[in-house]
Amino acid sequence: MSKYEEITEARNLLGIPERASMAEIKARYRCAVSKWHPDKCPESEQECREMTQKLNAAYKVIMDYCAGYEYSFEKEEVKRYISKEEWWIERFGDGPLWG
């Protein structure tokens, strides 16, 4: 299995979309684990343990990928993620008229 296929399989198991923030990745993982945790799972305990192990392994694959990912801090890339307020101020200023 290629690295891409491994990451895609892990992403699908955790329910992570193709583009996600670190906060979203962690939230999806926590949600999936809480659903399948053996103490909370209504299914068979063994099935829940196996699924929890799969989820933990998938999360490790995703985290390993993210740990090696190179983030861009170039001006144009950072601008892609500014808030609506920052966008407005950048284009029109923060004078009292817009205040």
C-alpha cells in the first residue's frame, strides 16, 4: 500500500475531509473514539476494542503525516486564511467611518 493510500484509508476511517485543520482532525478523532470506546460502546466489547485500536492507528498515521508537513508562512499563503474583519481592514482601513 502506498503512503497516499494509507493516509486516505486513515482519513476515511476517521471521517476527515480532504482538506482539514488540525483542530478539525483532532475533533473528528475524539468524536470517533468516544463513539467506539469500549466503556461507552453498545456493540460487543471486542468489536469496540478492535475499532478503537484501528482509530488510534489511523490517528497516528495522520499525525505522523502532519508532523512532517511543511507549513507555508509566505505572505500570500497567510492572507488566504485571514478573517473577514482582517480582510475588510486590509482593503478599507480601520478608520472611524468603518469602526
